[in-house]
Amino acid sequence: MNRVLIAEDEERIARFVAKGLRANGYTVTVVGDGISALDHALSGGYDLVVLDIGLPGRDGYGVLRELRSAHIAIPVIILTARDGVRDTVAGLEGGADDYVTKPFRFEELLARIRLRLRTAPGAVAEPTLLAVDGLSLDLRTRRALTDERTVDLSAREFALLEMLLRHPGQVLSREQMLDHVWGFDFDPGSNIVDVYIRQLRRKIGADKITTVRGMGYRCG
Ligand code: CA
């Protein structure tokens, strides 16, 4: 559980991170572009990826999307100079486990890496399955299981369903879901939440999500 892939095109930062990690007993490989990052990460030879967003070839979001759509559950920590809420939310919803904003202290990154490797699939027992009333969500494969059927979800559908299942029996408002899943720059009058709820219901069964009129939605 100590093989780290660093995808970072700024040599100074890559060297600094690689050196620090090696000094802490990690096996480190550095790549400087998105295509190599994806190739390496898909190889299965790593336990964690430190992924810069601004990479040549393929940016970090593209790499992350490919990884998650290939159902590769390896923990990914994003390195980003862009500290806007929107980018952070996009990164986490794209399937990143955590992010660190440049400039950062090495200790800060190391703490995140240690935490993620401790909670990585196969490491220990953070719950990886959320289950409510015959519906379950696998947090590693990011797929839902309902009535013995496995259902693939988009990143936003997953985020929405995860939020509902983490609050079983509780009514969540459209505003809460907008904030959590889409970020703060969405028009509160938008009906995007309802659109996604409809999509989810088509996939997992209409009865799995209850509408609470004038308030929002709940599972369980
Ligand atoms: Ca960069």
C-alpha cells in the first residue's frame, strides 16, 4: 500500500513531492503528462495517484473521468492551483477523493495521502456500501444495486444518490442538493434536481425515492 503515482508537469513540484514521499518510505513514479498518467494509473500498479489538473496532453479532470468510467477505484488526490469552489466541487464530483491547493506544504499533502491509503479499498473498513430499503450503492465501483440489478450511474447521479442514502429517512431540499452536487453557481430556480431525480428513478425504480411535496426528496 505504498506505491504512489505523481502526475505533475512542473518539475520542481514533482521533484519536491517525490523526494518527500521517498523519504517517508513510499515507492514513487513521476509522469509529466495526462496520457502517461492515465496509462500508468490504468495499469493497476499503484495504490494512489497525486494528480495535477493542469497537465499537457490530457488535463487532470479528463484523466479522472477515464479512470472512474473504467471503474478504477484507486484513490486520487488532486493538486490544483485553481482554488475556486467550482473547480474543487467539479474535482470531487468527478471522482477525486481529496484535493490540495497549490502552494501547499509537504506535510499537508503527506497527511492526505496517509489518510487516503488507510481508507483505500482493501486497506480497512470504512463502509463501502450504503444500503437503504433494498437499494444499495457501492462507493468503490460507484454503481447502484437494486432488485438484484446492477445500475451504472453518471457522476452527478451518483453524487445525488449518495447524498440521499447518507441521510436515510431525511427529507433533503432541492437547494441542499443543488449546493452539494452542482455547486453554488447554479440558479436556485433551476429544475435540474428534478430532472436528475427523474433519471435516477428510471434507473433504480420509481419507488426508491419519495417526493415530499413542497419540501424535497428522501430515500428510506
Ligand atoms: Ca501543471
